[in-house]
Amino acid sequence: MWRQFRPIFGFQALATAVMAMLAGGLAGNHGAASAGLGGLVSIIAGFGFALMVAKNKTRTAGEVLRDAFRAEAVKIALGFGLLWLVFRVYQDVVAVALVGAFCVTILIFSMAIFVGDPNSSKQVTDKES
């Protein structure tokens, strides 16, 4: 499961760095810090999602769906909670940079579904089950 999310976290970190450099060029240090925090919030929220998914060893379709909803709820709660915290604590936040970086990195996280797990196509034989 972690193999599926590792490249996504890398892409999110890369996008965060690029957006921080762009925001820094346009809005100075506070713009760079705001974009960096926006990306970091998204990465932390995605990490919470990945932890929820990785710890559950579900078997039925209903359990998979239930666990997916729970993991998504954790991601949303972490995302909004951390964004609120940044807005509350960081007085010089550049909102456009923060929210922009957050949105871009959240969209990148949605690409995890397209990253294949090489073990998922492996057939289970009677000896393994």
C-alpha cells in the first residue's frame, strides 16, 4: 500500500517547492512560507489518509467502502483543521498562496488511484491462501 502513496508524496513535495518559489517571487517571504504551509497541510492530510488505509486489512466490498469513507473523513478533518490553524496562527499569511498550494497538492494526491501496485495483480494460489 505504501508503494502506491510514496511517489504521490514526492510529487506533492515537488509541487510545494515549485509553488513556494513562485509565490516567493511574487509575494516575498510570506508568500513562499504560505505556499509551503499549504502544501505541507495537504501532505499531512494525505499521510493521515494513507495511515488509515494501510492499517485496515479489509476483505469485503462493504468494509473497503467503509474504510475509504473513514480515511477520507480523516483527510478532510486534518486538511480543514490545519488550514484553520495556519490562518489563526500565521498573521502574515498570503491566502492565495496558501490555498493555491493546498488545492494543487490535494489534486496531486488524487492521482494515487492511477499509480499501480505491482503486488495487486499477483494471483493468489491455493498454497498462499
